[in-house]
Amino acid sequence: MAPVTELTVGQVAARSGVAVSALHFYEARGLIRSHRTSGNQRRYGRDVLRRVAIIRIAQEVGITLAEIGVALESLPEGRTPTREDWNLLSTAWRDSLDQKISQLKKLRDGLTDCIGCGCMSIDKCPLRNKGDRLAGEGTGARRLLVER
Amino acid sequence: MAPVTELTVGQVAARSGVAVSALHFYEARGLIRSHRTSGNQRRYGRDVLRRVAIIRIAQEVGITLAEIGVALESLPEGRTPTREDWNLLSTAWRDSLDQKISQLKKLRDGLTDCIGCGCMSIDKCPLRNKGDRLAGEGTGARRLLVER
DNA sequence: CTACAAGCTCAACTTAACTTGAGGTCAAGG
DNA sequence: CCTTGACCTCAAGTTAAGTTGAGCTTGTAG
């Protein structure tokens, strides 16, 4: 058995449920870090499991890797995250998470509402024009699916 | 102004905030429909506005076009959805919406918990422990994410 | 000490959801 | 009639987030 303190890429893959190739990919994107053995193999600290968990959960709900990366950047590189580090990361996210939650609830309940209101006018529908920020920017796909 | 009963692509684009090319795309995917004038131009019924609104709102929260397409198939062609149609659509999505909401809460509360524990000890972090317990608990890749 | 499983790199392929561009048509104003 | 702008089709490009495969190295169980 491998030591408890260091994990191989395969072990991280098994424990996190993420493919090895995806872990390579996350590392290339700077979302996770590893150091190498003398034989050039990756070794991960145990905090990588938590990071990967955060990444996957965030993706599930439609947060992009870019956004996740920005948030994770606030975590320290070398040392164990302090209370203050987590505080920054969490508060940075909590607003958008709360907002996303309320949007989802609105959609869920909004469909019911729309039954009530009939949505005769699209302009009056409370759901519409809620998040038109996506409409403005960039080319290509704005959102990827995260279904699994 | 054009008559209230029929809309050109440009009008639909303007009113819905969706690019003309995206409307073409949705039509090719069977999400919306149109008929053609003698000059081969698209004309849309007013129900297309509501359909497009649904499509965009659903996308906002990470529902794929494929899923949306399946749901929209339950809607009638050509006429504006009735209360009963909405009911069907709403219940079809409710489960997946509820699931996404619970995942968001899990992420948000996980981070909040980490503030509470300060994550001074990695073993005490509830987020890490959760993932670790699941991973150690048996067969292969179990993740923090809610199973589908 | 030798299989062979697990790792490594790098390039190319994939899917979703569009956008962009080229090349051509149609409708209305001047 | 002519121009201008809105439409049309179809092909190719783009982005995100990975996956797949080839070719080569490392580590370990028997």
C-alpha cells in the first residue's frame, strides 16, 4: 500500500471518481498541483481530494473551470489553507452560489408561477431577462454541460 | 410594424435577445419551428417567444439543449402552451432542478463548514471527510456528487 | 529478472452550442 | 431600376472540457 500522506494519480482518480486524464487536465489548467517523484511521476497531497471535490461539485451546477480556477487561486500554494484563506474563498463564492440557488428555485417555482400567470407577455414573465449577462460576450459555446 | 400574429427571425431575435444564428440553430435542432413565406423566409407564431424564453432560462441553470428538447416535445406545436402543458413540463424538470439546488447547497454549506472548522486539520474538514469516507466505503468511484 | 500494470508526454479527436463568412435571394424606399 | 438591408443555405471556425491513442518509461509482483 502506498503511504497515507501521498497519493498517485491513479489513487486520486479512484478516490475522487475523476479520470486520470481529467486530473492531468486540471493540473495543466492550474486547478490542482502535484510534485514529481525521481521517476517523474505525480504525487499529490491529500488536499487535492478536497480540491477535486469542490471542482466537481461546482461544475455540476454549471460553474466553469475558469471561474473555479479564479476562486481556487485565492488558496495558498505551499501551505495549508488557514481560516482566513477559506473565508475569502467561501465568501467569494457564497454570493454567487446563493444567487444561483435562488435562480434555480425561481425556475422550479417559476414554472408553477407561469402556470398561474400564463406568461401571456414574455416581457412580463419574472423569469425572463434574469440573466442576460451571457448574451453579450464572447463567441462559441458559453456553457458546457456537466451532466454525468 | 409587422402584424402581431407573425414574426420574422429578426423580430424574434430582437424580442428574445437571442441571435438570429441561434434561432436557426434551435430550429435545426427541432426546438422551435417556423413556416416559410413564398419567398422562403421564416415566419414564427407567437408561441416561439415563450419557447425561446424557456430554452434560455433552462440553459441558465445548466440544462442542456437535448434535455430541453425532450421536455419541449411535450409542448403542443403551433399554439401557446396551456396550463396543462406547463404542468407537464414543470414536473418533468422539477426533479433535476431540486437535485441541482441540493448540490449547490452542499457546495455552499461545505465551504461554510470549512470556515467553521477553519480547516486547520485536514482530517476535520467535513468536505474532505465526506469524500474520503465515500471513497473508502467500498466499490470504486463514489463521489460527493449526488448520484443520478 | 522479467512481465506487465501504471505513469508520462503530446497531439489529435470529440461534443455542445453557437458564430462567422461566403455567396446568393427578396422586399421596400428613392 | 437600383440600392440597401434583412433573409437564406451551407461550410467551417471557436470554446470548454475532456478523451483517446501512440510511443516510451517506471515500478512491482511473482
